[in-house]
Amino acid sequence: MQLTEVKRILSATVLTGAERLEEEVVSGCGSDFLSDVLAYVHDQNLLLTGMVNPQVIRTAEMTDIKCVVFVRGKHPGDEIVEMAAERGIVVMTSPERMYTACGLLYSNGLRGN
């Protein structure tokens, strides 16, 4: 699924990485526990989270996540957006709740691991 489709499906706003929206993601995960992401995420290209702190971007970088979507309308601060931009990670924000966002993406063909 292209990131442009993720944006459409989740009614998301792109905060950084708009030039990369044609890239494909093949799987995704949703978690607010970054330790779980580090322990269990393999080949996940998209992370949905409600955690808004710099560790989210560091975790995404370590696990080769292409895109982070902050759910529940949460907006990361400038520091987080800049950090993601420097690392080439697309950042979006969506008004959807985590459960709904995961379900919408899954029902449109994006699978987990």
C-alpha cells in the first residue's frame, strides 16, 4: 500500500516526508509501548502510536519503520518532526483512534507481521 493511500484512509495530515508518499509499505503495527515495538516488530513499515516523544522516532529508525502515524489527533512537537525529517521518516497525524486506524488499514489490505 502506498503511503498516499494510508493518508487517505486515515484522513491523515502529513507533517514531514510528503515527497515520499509514493513509497510502499507492506505491513504495519500499532503500539504505545516502544519496548514491544523493539521486541516484536519485524519488517513492519508503518507504526501507529499515541506516544508523542522523541523515542518514537529513535525506535522507528532502529526498526527501519518508514512512516509513523500519530493517532487520536495527537501532534508531535517541532523537535520530533525535525528529527524524523533528518532521518527520512514520514510523519502523519490522524484523528482516528488506534483500534479504528488499525482496522481501517487492515480492511484495506495492509497486514501485520
